[in-house]
Amino acid sequence: MTAEFFYGDPDAPRPNRPIGVGVLALIERGGRLLMERRSDCGRWGFVGGSVEVEESLEEALRRETLEETGLVVTGAKSCSPCSPGPHGSSGTPMATWCG
């Protein structure tokens, strides 16, 4: 069996198993970071969540931010896309974005 790589190939086949990837938004204003209280455990955390199949990291960041805060992301830059950590509460690898 040989490995096939489809990075950047728009005609790549869909994955045959679930992929767990998430995004984390660091939203800063006036030297302060926005945090939210999680509804599932009551702890404080940064805005973020899972990336849907066929959704880009930036699209997921915009969607999660809107869903969780009502804020519309107008500018964002990647701080550490696809880094090996930190991991979300489910152990999902997270990509961090700053805006």
C-alpha cells in the first residue's frame, strides 16, 4: 500500500473517518482578553469550538465567535494554526487565532 497526499488539492476525496480539529479565538480590546463562562462546567475559557467538515479554520473561527458571543469577526490573523497544542476539553488539536 502506498500513501497518497492531497494537501491543497480541491479534487481530494472526502475523509473516511471523522477529523477532530478546533479553533480558539483570542479577542483583545484595550489590553484585555475576552473570556466566556462555559455552560457545561461553569469554567472560564476562550471563545472557540470544533471545525465542521469542509469548513476552513477561518470560517470556523468566524462561526464560533458569532454563535458564542454575537460578535462579527472583521479581522483575524493566525497565531499558531494546526499547532500540536493546546488541546480542547475533548483532546481536539486547536488552531489559535488572534484578532
